[in-house]
Amino acid sequence: METLFSREEISQILTEADTNQNYYLGTHVINGNSNERSIITISENKQIIFVEGNDHTGFKHLKDRHNLFAFKNYWVLDNEKGFRLDKPSKFHPKMMPIIEYVKIAETIFEECNKNVTNNKRPEEFDKYTGTYCLNLKK
């Protein structure tokens, strides 16, 4: 069962982000006392809030599920075959997680990329699908 943030927890995160936006905006806060609701950064252009999260939310979810070198298995229920291994999308190996994840979010967080077709629980969260091009030239 997924562990998503409650409305109260989301409200707490939003209040913290609003109250201390200058502290988090465009920087990366690492706190030895963090919990899943701790804000890591707020993106500069669109003010997207990145929290530490858990297995199903935030930076921890991105890192554990989508990092190319993450080896945690995710099982999904397939109505025809029972459970099967999921194939989550993976980030390019040259991406620096917190830096590139913010750039990707800034790129795809657009109304035109809102994916209502593949979102099985739109009442709980929004899903965005888009393309991001990593510039590997140096």
C-alpha cells in the first residue's frame, strides 16, 4: 500500500515552503534531522517543492525507483498474469540526482504535460509525462 502525504501533511509542507521560501529557493538544504516532510529545495522558476519523501513520494521515491543504479524491485498487479515486475523509467547515468531532477521537473511541469490518461488516482495526485534532453557536451 502506498504511503502518500495526508492533506494535513501537505498543508504543513506548503506552510513551511511559504514561510521560509528564501531559505529553500534555488539551494539544497541537507539537514541531519530531516524527516519525510523535510524540504530539500524549491525550484527557482516554478517553485516546485522537493521534499525528502518516502518510498512513494519525494526525492527518496525518485532516487529509489528511477535512478539507473537503483536495484529495488517494484511489483505491480497484472489482472491477466497476477503480479509482475514493473519497469519504471530510469534517469541517464550522468545525471546528478537532485540537480537534474529539479531541471526535469521544471521542464515537464506544464499543463500540456499533465497525464490524465495513465493516472489511476487523479483525485490523489497529478501525473506529468514529458521529455527532457540532457546536454552531455562539455
